[in-house]
Amino acid sequence: ILGPCFNAAGRIDTVTRAFELLEETNKEKALQMARELKDINDTRKQMTEEAAKRAFDILRQSGKEDEPVHIVFLPDCHESLVGIVAGRIKEEYHHPVIVFCPVGDGLIKGSGRSIESYHMFDKLMACKDLMVRFGGHKMAAGMTLHEKDLPELERRLNAEAGLTEEDFVPELWIDAAMPVQYISIPLIEELQTMEPFGVGNAKPVFAEQHFQIMEAARRGKNRNVLSMKVANEKGYVIKAVYFGDIDAFEEFVCEIWGDGELQKMYQNQPNKIDMGFAYYPSINEYGGNRTLQIVVTDYCVVEKNR
């Protein structure tokens, strides 16, 4: 898949590499250039994982997890990654987040991600006297300021946040309750015509209440993808993948059903786990084959009707 590789080149190297590959007519040279782009993307992934881990560690050790707006300074992060890291922290805590890194000459660059009840751009406008430059909208922003002004920015944003505890409770909007047996490749292709998804055009979310987990394994270089085979109440079996916090997923399973059932899940044995999933249907393409799968975006336990 070339898209993420092109993106990585633009982030941490130069986008010229992508243009050169698209213009190359020699097959062998093109393959070598593609391999180099893949290496760059692998490096970007590793850099992102390391930066995100450092950011979470800094936030937890700061004792500021309960503050309305999370401000994190990463002294050795590449500036192109701060937005990705901010997004991950926002998804974990459901607080507005701005992650900063140094860019030289005493300046720092930040990228912010927000929640529905916090208009990030408006809040930054109130602090424009601290900014060298900034821009954005309600849900995201970018800014540059002098490092010496960061403590004052953090103080003002938290003092004037205007958020309540209810604002930090994430809301999950389900577009339709849809049993997975109704998923088809034509349906997914029709959904793809709605892309690109983003602010103002959210990706559709579907849900089904009861799934048994038949098989499960942690995949990926960093074991950060949970791959499952699940069955719904009708016995329809489908592959499911989860890219979220797997440690939190495991803690949830242990809290509800116990460690023994978690072990059975990973040993592909019958277990008592019965979960509801919010999901997005997708096509898994591997080895020339196209198969249906669901990408799990959230999970819960649902009591069965008595």
C-alpha cells in the first residue's frame, strides 16, 4: 500500500521521493524506490510509537491528568508527529490535547486535537498575544510560540477551559444496528463512495450486541493489533480487528469475566466472553484474496434479555 508510504516521506523525509517513484519507468528502479519508501514508513511508525509512549509517560508522571486541557512537551519529537501523538492522547483521555516539540531558535511548534464541547481555535484566539503564528478550527489547531511562553499558555487554557466532568465522557454515535451477516463487498464499496471521512463527514459506525470470541491473537511488529475471529448470536463468523488500547481491552475482559476467560480467549478455547462491538466493515486484501472483516472501534458488555 503506497499511500501511507508517500505520507511518511512527506512527514520525515521529502515528498519528492513519492513524485520520483510515480515518474519512474524502469521497473527495477521503481521497486527499489518503493522499498526505500517502505523503510521510511516503517521508521515513521517506530518514531510515532516511541513518541506516543513518551508522551503518555510524561502526562502520567506530571500529575496533570485531571486538568481540563492536556499540554505535553516532547523535547525530542519530530514536528510532523506531534499531531498524531495529540490525537492518540485525546482518544485515550477524551480531553483537549496539545503536543509541542522544539523547532529551534527558542521556538516550539504544537498541534492540538479537541473534543466536541471545546472550540480549540476560539480558545487560542484568546491567547493570541502568546502566539508567533497559529491557525485551525474547532477540533484541531497548529501553533508556534516561544518556549518561555508555554507555561503561561497552559495556565490560561486550563483556567478558561469552561469544561465540566460530563464533557470528558466520550459519546459514541451509532448510525445503525446491523448484524454482521448483512455486510457485503458491494455494501462496503458503496460506503467507500462517501470518502474522504473526517470532520463534518464522520465514518459510519455500526453495532451489534452479542459476539463470542472464538480466536484471538496480538499481531503486528509491536503486538498492537488484536486480531479475532468472532461469531454473533446467529452463529455467523467473521474476522474482527481492533487497533485501540489492547491492554485496556484485556483489563476490561478480566474485570467482567476473569483472567481465566482471557486466557481461554487467547488459547482459542470456548469461553464466557460475550461482548457488544461498535464497528466499521472493511475488506481485508491479502495474497490476492478479498475477505470481509470488521474494524472494532469500541466495545461493551450487554445484558441479554431475560
